[in-house]
Amino acid sequence: MRRYLFAIIFLSLAVVAPASGDSARMIAVEDLREEARLVRDDNLLLVIEFSSEYCGYCRQLEELFLLPMQRNAEYRKKVLIRYVSLDAYETLVDFDGRSMSTSEFASRYGVSLTPTLIFLNGDGVELSEKLVGIWSEDFYGGFIDDRIDEAREKLASATAGL
């Protein structure tokens, strides 16, 4: 009986465990110069979630959409997903190497509510309209995909123009 119980517990953990360590959690922005380098090197779009620790909607967005996107190979070819916490008095390094508070960084992009998603190129330029809040789980993934597609089209046009 114990053997069967152990097997059931092990199998249930294996089913819910994520495929890789990095995709199991959201990664916080620390140095946007590094994120910009990754985005440019791999021709990706930078998607930043502004969140807060006690925001249930932020956890919903992450669990239903952002974490699965991080685990999906097709999305990893298109986007780099990071988050900025608006809870703490933390700092980050901006695209130009300047240290600033996370709230100052959020203000730069007109972000005052969580969750908010922004879609940036490697220079920190917004390439599509931000998504504020989360509504209608049935359609929200489509809204994210539309923003990603729009931003990637602009990214491709800018790259082709070089």
C-alpha cells in the first residue's frame, strides 16, 4: 500500500512540475541593459509585467498565461518575459545604465495599476498598446497574442529598414 501511495504522489508531482527551472517562475528585471542585449541578439520582443506581491490578478495572469508562454518553445522564439515588482522600494538599471526605482520606471511607461503588460524593443520603445488588468480569461490570451504580433511586425519593419 505504501509503495502505491508513494508512486501516486511521485507521479502527481511529476505531472505538475514544470519542464525547466527558468520557466517555473517569473524572472525579475534587474538590469535592462542585459535584457536588451538578449532581445537584440535573438531578435525578440521584451514583454514586461508590472506586478505586486498581493495582486491576485497578477498571479492569475502569470499562472494562466505568462508562465505557460515561457515554457512554450514557439513563444521563446518571439518574446522574453520579465516582471517588475511595484511592491518594494527596489531599484533596477535602465536601458541607458541609470539606476532608478521600480516606481520611477513604471511612471516612465505610464503604469500605475497591476497587472500591466508592456511590449518593448531592445531600446525600451513601446511597440504596441499596453494591457492593463486582466479580464475574460477566455479572450485574454488572444489579446496578448495580438499585441505580440503587432509589436513583432513593427520590430521586423524596423530591422528591414536598416
